[in-house]
Amino acid sequence: MNCPRTNLPICFRRRQYQEKETNRRAMVGASGILGDGKKAVKVHHLVKAPENTPQSISRRESWDATKPATVYKTPEMLQDGTSCTAATVILRTKGCVWWWKSGCTFCGYFNDVRDDVSADDLFAQWEEAKRQTDDFKGCKMIKVYTSGTFFEDRENPPEWQEMVLKETHERGLELIVEAQAHLCSPEKLSWVAERHPGCTVAIGLEAYDDTVLRFHCNKGFSTKTWRKSVSDLRDAGLRVKTYLLFKPPFMSEGDALNLTCEWLK
């Protein structure tokens, strides 16, 4: 007998259903990632799930802690509009304190971190970055990214932060680092400014909308916190760069286009 809707044999339709149900149960139970199907799974748990798979853990532990994640050069523009060559150094660090607690919904930086990175490792990574760029030859700008907040002491040792700030300043290099808005305390910014006056701190705001920040991005701070961090950065004599994310998770392309245009205003 055939199914009146699909004109396929009923036994074939039953087999299709059984296969789909088997696959669904396998996905639900896979490595415990999606729970056991007995209760709803929070988005937060889905965000964190890829980090906790055995494959992800073993891959991260295989990275050489004395080598940066990547180093490369690109054309850039200095603050005065002059064209230059910039070196980008992405360090392999312990990661981001916000990720340890919760994490942004779209973040994949955990793929490049190691839990056991030491101060000696970071110093070695910095030397390796200089080796790969021939001691930053031909560069007038350097971007130092740590998959988190550069000047957060729980992530990166203060003595290493100080070395990078002073060395880049003494070499006359424009420096760009990244930070989360809620970690830009006036005291720490003053400390940074003393060691590299006028360097740039880039903040991933992603969206100028508290609802989007909370439910789409899970950023861990509000637009009010971002505004205060910008004010504190300027008071410290530091430059500010802000990132916006076009089309945050769980948003249609139409909404993303309209909202991003509004945020830019």
C-alpha cells in the first residue's frame, strides 16, 4: 500500500521515520553535548559545547605553547592617514575570562588557547613573532591579539604586558590591543598609558543595543558600560576602536542591515 500524500510505500515511509528518529537520538546523546532530551538545553550550554568535546581538548593540548597562533603582515593606515605595513601577532594564551564564565555566542577563539600557557611561554611566543617578521622589519604598526583582553592580569602576566607595551613604544610602533569594555578600569588604563602613551584599545561592542548584546551576543556588558570605557580610555589619552558585528546570531539579514545602519549613526 502506498502513502496517499507521497505515493511512496508505507513501509518505506516507516523506515525513513525510524532512521530520522535514530539519528535524532544519536545527536541528542552524542558526548552529552545536547543533554539527554529530558529538558530544554540553554543556548549557553550549546555555545560552550564545542569546547568540551574530546577532539577539541586534545587538539588544543597539541599546540606548541611557545609558538604564537599566527603572525602575518598586511597593508594598514596610521592614525595620520599614512599608508604602512602592519604586523599582526595572535598569541596563544589562556583565553578570555568572560569565556571562562560564560562566553559570547559567536566566539571560536577557544580553538587557539591552552589552559597551561605560562609567562615564559608568552615571552617565547613574542620572540618567535619577531623572528618570523625579521624583528618587525618594515613595520610601523603592530596589532597584538590575545583572544581576550590584553591587559587583564588573570589572562596575561603583568610583566609580559609591560614588556610588550614598553618595547613597542620604544620602537616607535603604533600599537593596537583588544579589551572587553567591562575590564577597562581607569586604574589599569592609566597603567597602560604610562607604558605606551596613545596606543589604541579596540573593543568588540558588536551591537549598540542592549537586547541584542544580551540575548543575541551574550557579551556580558551593556552599552552603558561601553560608553564609560570609551570615556575612560580618552581620559587616559588612549585611542579607541570599536567593532560592530554585522548580523549577530539569531537575527535575519534584513534586521541586521537595518539595525547596523542605525548603530552606525
